[in-house]
Amino acid sequence: MGTLNCQSLVGEDKLEELQNELKRIKWDIIGLSEVWRKQEEQLELLSGHTLYFKGSENGKPTGVGFIINKDLKSRITEIEGILDRIARVGIMINNIYSMEIIQAYSPTT
């Protein structure tokens, strides 16, 4: 598990770059901030991983989300953008336990 300040995932080239970088590390879920995409969407990437984001309605450079490894895709119980700076995902650990992860972004200025 980790976090990443993307500083823009607007273009498809940025998504491809992110996927290429993720090949270098072992990961399951990465919380994303400064996604800079509008609206709210859940996408299945060419790699099979799931990208979820909640962006700004007014085009401001904000937005949070998650990229979830394709091996965990079937374990997602819920995913929700609360605001353009707060999102959460629920994951089943096993038949008994689940986990909720919250991604929040608070700029320093």
C-alpha cells in the first residue's frame, strides 16, 4: 500500500507512464492525490488494474483516487468519492475481515 501525488493524470500518456512505473514495484493499492481529472469515474486500465478517481467539478487541479491491483479487483466491496479531496474504498481481506482505506488530500498552501 502506498500513496502518490500524481500532479496530473489528465492525459492518457500520464496513465501509461504511471502503469509503467508500477511495474517496478510490488503494490496492491495506491492512494492518489492531485489527479486533476474532472468528474468521478472508475476505469479498467489496459493492464487490468482499476483506476478510480473523484475530481473537481470546476476544473481546479485537485482530485483523489486509487489504483487497485488487478489481483484485488474482485475483493472491492465499495468505492466512493466523498469530495474532490476525499475518497474511500472497501476491500474484503478474507471471508471474515474487510478493510476501508481513505485517501485524503490537503494542500500545504
